[in-house]
Amino acid sequence: MYAIVDIETTGGHAAHHRITELAILIHDGKKITDRFETLIDPGMSVPPMITQLTGIDDKMLEGAPTFASIADVAMEMLQDKIFVAHNVNFDHSFMKREFAEVGMKFLPKKLCTVRMSRKLIPEASGYGLGRLCGSLGINIKGRHRAGGDAEATAELLTILLKRDKEGVIDKAINRRSREATLPANLPKSHFDALPECVGIYQFLDRSGRHLYVGKANNIKKRVMQHFTGSGETHRDQVLKREVRQVEFLETGSELIALLEESHLIRKFWPTLNKAHKFPKANYGIVSYTDRSGKTRMAVKKLLKVDRPVLRGRSILELREVLYRVAREEKLCHLLIGLQTGQTICVRADEEGEKCYCNGFVKLSTHNSRMVKALTNIGGKEDLMMLGQGRNDKENSLVLIEQGTYIGYAYVPKGFDHSIPNDALIARKQSDDTHRIIAQAMRNSKYEVLKSIRMQP
């Protein structure tokens, strides 16, 4: 038995909007055998745009029952039925949320008449309920009202069941098929083609515009996670409604996946991605010369006139850099800003580990070490970061030239540190990529190799 459901709501996503009208039609595979239809008090105002579309306004809903008061009746009708709707994930997300509000679990098998129509009526010019019913000669009595749209969906289901000679609907109802979980307009073949590896995935709408770009350690698993959650958020609903295509890029390396995610977000500015993945770098390490001629460093919040050696998002992040450089170049903590409020080095007088200055360091020695440290911090070297390739015969390389990210490449394992020019996938550095690479530099799973030799 099928339970055909249609709802009207105060808005487009279940996390913030509520049901204003509900229709449930019980269908035995040939005809409607029972029905339930009611207006519902949503406990909130109906926006004018919704009223213009449905005709339902606040005055109509005065005295209407709440969902809680009809929940038992609705659940009894839906129990042990296949939940059917045109774009089923939308209706299901609202019903699941409403039932959860009254402490009732709702986990039915689902069937989407949009998806089934794409498979069984491939000649249709469109799959919106109005256009599809028009092409099939189904008269909708009361468009954008729950009862009228549910009646039309019931007629559509009857046609689909008659056309289904190969068990397409039975396969879709099987939970293992994931058919009902995917967005109504995303062909299952697109999902089936996704690899289970590290890389990037991109959701596109009907015009080929980017809706969302993401990075994943397992592309197929991560894509499915977008559609198997509660489905209540604005992003969930937009994806389920608008996505028509999924593109992917295998990277092998998680670092390259992060860099490519940042690159594609800045290239396409997808509507559902946050504009900035990282906070702005408002702090920095600056260098200066004191009255005694010593070159010194400090971490501070930056002014427009400052020319920092290195930018960062927090003082703590930059102090970690200074601790590392102090160890590598044997620098006095006092003279590089790691001790504040003192005039002499406290660590020089401590028991156990002492400062490299031991209470005193020659001016020439200190300044020589500082030159090396500033070069180290500024990252003006040519470097390659070696990582996993896309298969077991290659490595990935993230290339840094004079401290600037210039792109990445894939090379055979055992390469001799020379890279053909045509192997370079060129990219521009941004604040995001600088941050991503800085974090990866502190990750021991990436081997950092010095020097790059590019071949013509």
C-alpha cells in the first residue's frame, strides 16, 4: 500500500518552517482507498509570498488544529505504507520534523514520483508536477494546495505503476538502492560513478552553475552524507531541490584536495559555500632593530603601515612559529618576543633547560642568526611537499617557489627532483592556501624537499 502525501508550508526548509496544510491519500496500486486532509496551525505567520502562491493566509488558519493534535491520526494512516510524494525528500523532511516534535519516530520507505517519472516517462519535457501532469492529461484541481496536488500525484502514480514492466519501482523502494535518498533530479548513474577516494566533489544546478564545492577523504561516502542526514537545513533543501549533476576530481593527496577546494570556491563562488573558509589574518610577526643594534621580533595585531614577516589568524599560532624558529636557529626568547615584561632573559637563569643566549650573546652572532630565522619564517625558499598520488605508482607534489605556492604536480615514484613544465598544474596563492600549506608543514605525513628543478 502507498501513502501519497502533499504538504503546504510556511517556507522552504524544515529547520525553520512549519506545515500549514496536509493531505494523505491511501492508494492500493490501482485507486485511492482512503484520505485525510486538513489545514494545520503552524504556530507562526505565513509569509506574503507563500500566501500569494498557495492562497493560505493567517486568517484561514485561525482555529485549525496543530500538528500535535492530528499526529496520531496521520501516523496511523502512514504506518507500514510506502511514503510517496513528488520530490519526496522535501515532504518527508517536514513530516519527520513534525513527528519528532511530538516524540514520534518516522522512518518509512520512500518513493519519489519525480525520480520514477524520469525513468519511466523519459520523453517528458519537464518533471515539475504542473508540467508533467499537463503533458499526461492530468487535471490538477487546486494547484499548490495539498489536496489538489496529492490527487494529481495519485493519478501520476497509477500511470507509473502501469508503465513499470521491469520492476523499476520495486528496486527504488528497496532501501539498499539509495534511490529515494538521492535528490529528485540527480540521476543515480552520477552517484554510482563517484569514486571512493580522496578528492573534490562539486554540485551543479540545471544551468551548470556551482551550488557547492567540498573536499572528501571518500568522495562517494561524503556525497551521500549530504542526503542522508535530517534534511532540515536550508542547504540540505536547496541541494535536494536544485542539484542536477555531481562532478569530481581525484587528488590522492588530502593537501591537494584542500588547496583545490579553496581554488574552486574562489573561482566559482558557489552559493552554498561560506565566503571565507578561514578568518582574516589580522596578526603578524614583525622585525625591528633596537637601540643597541640588535635585530628583534615581536607578535602584534597589524596596522596598515606594518610589513610583517609572516601573517597569522591568532597570536598563539604565530608564537608557535617563533618557538620552532628559536629551536632551529638558537635564538634568545626575550629577543624574539616570547618573553614580555622583562629586561633580561628569564630562561637564562632557570634550572634545567636554559636559553640559547646563556644570559649573553654577541651582537654579530645574534644578528647573523636572526637573518637566517627571518628567511626561515618568511619562507622564501623553493620547496616541494611530497604526498600520496592518485595510485600506487605516483606521488603528488605541492610546489612552493620563493615562499609562494605556484601549483601542484603528479610524478612517478622515485623521480629525480626534476619536474616537466607541462606537469605543473598552476595555481595562485591566497590567504587560504597560505594557511593550508602552513598547517601541512607542521604535519609529519608530508615530506618537505628543498629545491625545484623545472624541465622545459
